[in-house]
Amino acid sequence: MRLLAFDKDGVPTLAVRRGDEIVDLSVAAPNLPRDVPALLALGDGIMEQVAAAVLDPPAEAVLTAASIRYCPAVWNAPRYLCCGLNYAKHAKEGGREPPEDPSFFTRCAESLVGHGEPIVRPWISEKFDYEGELAVVIGKPGRHIAMEDALDHVAFYTLMMDGSIRDFQRLGTQWTLGKNFDLTGSLGPDLVTPNELPAGASGLRLVTRLNGKVVQNDTTDTMLFPVADLIHRLSRAMTLLPGDVIATGTPSGVGYARTPPLFMKAGDVCEVEIEGVGRLRNPVEDEEQGAETKAPPAVEAEKPVAVEPPAAEVKSEPENKVDAGAIAEPKPAGGKAPVAPERQPVADHYHQPALLNSIYDALREEGRNPDKLTPQNLVGVGEMHIRGHEATRELALQMGLTHEMKVLDVGCGVGGPSRFLAGQYGCHVTGIDLTEEFCKTARELGERVRLSDSLTYRQADALNLPYKDESFDAVWTQHVQMNIEDKQRFYAEIFRVLKQGGKLGFYDIVAGEAGEPFYPVPWAADESISHLASEAELKALVEEAGFQVKVWQDTTAAGLIWFEEQRRRESEPGFEHSRLGPELFLGPDWWDIVTNLYRGVAGDRVRIIESICWKLP
């Protein structure tokens, strides 16, 4: 089977190739995710579901391949891990001996385009070189993967043109700078399942052409470190994740090693072809001279605004990190935002006294020193929504976040998702929550992992956001609206504070068709503060607020799989619950609460929706 990614109304979307036609999976299988990492995260059997969906698709799902615009085949990989010097002749043409161990570097998503799209020579360099490569997409996670098991972790093979800006590549001992200029590489067009190729994609002819002339010609069985070996070696250092892309290196014949050197320029066409995998073709354009590249925001933009809280409150309430222009009204004395009487029961439901000390005690029990924490130490802490950090990461991948963005996290809890967004994407995240204890805990944990310059937390009500119109580039919320009765006002407030072109990403629970949930559930002890809308009602409210829905996915099946995997692990001998898990945040009744939620998901009393919505100009 062959999958691909194409542009559908500005949103990358998956399809299956069927000869000269493609089948749009967002139409043929609307309940499946639209991107590769999220699709593969559903685990074993997912490709069988894809195959079944395209056997007899609706007519509106079938498009001609010639009519689409390709996106990078994996446009939002967790990581693009690239191997250098993996062909002996390529090492020698660069004046090196074949290495005893592979060299690895990374590419970023912004450096890649899809099949047929222009790759861009930056105006500040004339040394834009081609590198044709086989790429591997990881299908299931693994750490310390044995060589003999490595190929079981491969979901797809595809093609990469690892475009390199040679003079910048050689400015230091690391290659990353020269490999990550915007729009200088490509990935695709097809994602080919392993059953269509020899084991490890070995023995396949790899040819790169520049303007129709062959410039690289070798076979994949001359790799110094074959696919299984690369997977094995990388997994010794890191847990490989579904959707990770591994580029396996380029053979000899690159432009810088020729006499005279041969570099790409505007008007050229670069093609990479591997038998059985396909052909990746990209025209070359020159960047407009003097064009500004994206840069991190100036330091001044992140400086605190001089707001003077009482001296005793300075450490516990650092609201002054929010841009002055974004604050719609002065903060009440003492630093606490008032909570409307009708919202007080919700705040009381989530209140957990001495929560921060409980977290520190749990960390110590698990061998982590609270005085020496890193963001990785706290991954998942406080992410009490269904599927936990897996769901956070999946939503973030679809949001398209960048380092210059200002993000509002509505219902931030103790800051698990906001710490991840700030650390992973470099954006500034402002978190609000009704529960003061959560805000205080989030603030302290952000300082402990040295992310406080990128994080701001404030007690506030989502129905009366204390920010001016168009203050944020993105709004993020997970498992929040179930407690909000006035959803019309909730989404209107979010729409108000979003900039034109901004995105709302949410991951939420809606009502199923089999009746009320079994109480208690994580968001409510009884029906008095539970305000579930149906999926249709929620979508109508979002659209009524002015949003254009770009992604709308029912992820209930993935949630149920996650629950069942959790229960399977809990049944294994010797299993111990983490003290940083639900017991810490849900109290002594946590087991009944989690069981009720599982029963609700399994019995269609609640469903789970993931969505990306745009505030279009």
C-alpha cells in the first residue's frame, strides 16, 4: 500500500494512492487521524483499517493524482533523524575514511517541501547541493531495539532530497545549520509499506538526476550501516516514536566533490528515484535577495512589564510576563482573579491542598530530585486527559506551533501541556485556570525546569478572559468545556482574544448516545457541574462563534485502546501505580473515577473529539 500527504484547503491530509487516483482518507475514513504520527500511534491493525476504508470509498473521496498539491509525506514527524557518511565512496569523495560509527544530525519540518514543490536556494549562498536518500518511517515505539527486531518497527519507506547549504554546513563541527535552511529539502511523494520491498529496502537502485543528467547512482545494499543497524543504534539513545523519520544517507556523486563543483540554482530540476519506492521531483528557485528569514523574537519582547504587586506576592504571582498591551484590566489586589459564584463549585471540585508538596514527595519516591528537574522529568505530570501526553503531543503536531507564537492555554491545570509546548516549540504560553492551587503549582514547576521565561500562569475565568482583543496567535484547551454551561460565551471569548489567522486547538469530551456518564468522573462528582454537549452541538457552537473547522476527528477508538492497554498493564504481576498518576490529582476515589470514565468511553456515554479551528481574516 502507498500513502501520501496532500494539501486540502490549506491543511495537510492523508490519502492512499490507487493507480492514477488517490483516495482522500479524511472522506473515506473520517474517524482516522489526518497525519502519519497520529495514525501510527493507534497501533497494530491500523493499516488494515486504512486498507478496508479504501476498498469501496465514496465517490467524493476519489481524486486524480494530477489534481493534488503534495505536502511532505510526513509533514509533522516527531523527529527527522539523518545519517551522514553512510556510503563508503561518499565518505572518500569528501576526504574521509569510512566511519566505524554513523554520524547523526537532525532536520526540522520547516526545511522540507513535498513532491513537485520548489526547493529554494537561499540568497546568502551559492553552494546548494543535492543528496538523494532512502528514508524510513518508524511505525511503533521502541528503545534498545535488537537488530533482529528492528525491521518490525518500520511502517513505511520513502524518498528524501537532503538539500545542503555546504558553506554553512562547514561553519562548525556540527552539520545542522547547513541542513536546515527553510524549504531546502523534500520528502515523498509516497509512503510505501515494507511488504512491497525487499527486507530493509536493500539492494534497490538509487539514482539522483539534475536536469535529467545522472549525478548519483548506487544501490542501498552498499550502505555501511543498513536500515536495521541504524534503528538499533538510534534506539540505544532514544525511544523511537511512531512517525519518526530516519534518512539513511546519500551515495557518492554530490556536487561539492566534483571538479568543478556542481551546485543547484534557479531553473534546475532535481529528481531522486529509488526502484520500487518512486520518484521525488522538485524544481529549484532562488530566494529573493534580501528576504528576511524567520528569527526568534527580540529579547525586549520577552521582558517583564513593570507591574508592581505587593512585595510578599512577587514570587508567587509573576503575572508581569504578559505583554502590557495584552492585559485588558488591572489585576485585583493580592494577585487572585475573582471567581464568579456560579463557577465556584467547579473551582472547589479541582482544589487539591498542598498539591505542590505532594508532587515533590511523589518525585522523590520515584528517584527524581525536585531540586534538579528537567522538562523531561515532568513529561505527563498533570496531563490527566484521556491518553495523557500522547494526546497532548498529537494535538500539538496538528497546531503548527512556532517559536514566535503567543499561546493561551485555557484550563492549564498544573501546566503539563504548557511546559511541553514552551519547551518543544519555543513559544510563549500563558496558562489560565479557575483553581489558584493549580496556577501556583504550575508556576513553581515551570521555574524548577527553567522555563519560567516562556511561561505565565494566572487565575482567571474562561468566560471573562482578562486579555485584549487579538492578543494570542493560538488558543489551546484540553478537557475543559465539560464544566462550562455557557459554551456560547466560552468560544466567543476565545475567538475574541485570537488574532486574525489564529488557531484554536482542542481535545475534549462530548456526550455519547447511551445516556449520562457514570458519576463520579474526573470533571464532576455529579451532574451539577457536568455540562456535556453532543458532538453536533459542540461543532455548531464553534462555527457559530466564527471559527472555520479545519480538523474534526472522533478519537474515541484511540481512547478506548489506550484505556485497555492501561488495564492490561495494571493486571501484570508486579505492576505499581505511579504516585504521579491519577491518585495524586483525583484523590482517594481515583480508582472509581477512572473506572467510571472507562465505562463511559466503552459504553458510548462519552466520546472524545480533537479539532483544529481557524479564525480566518
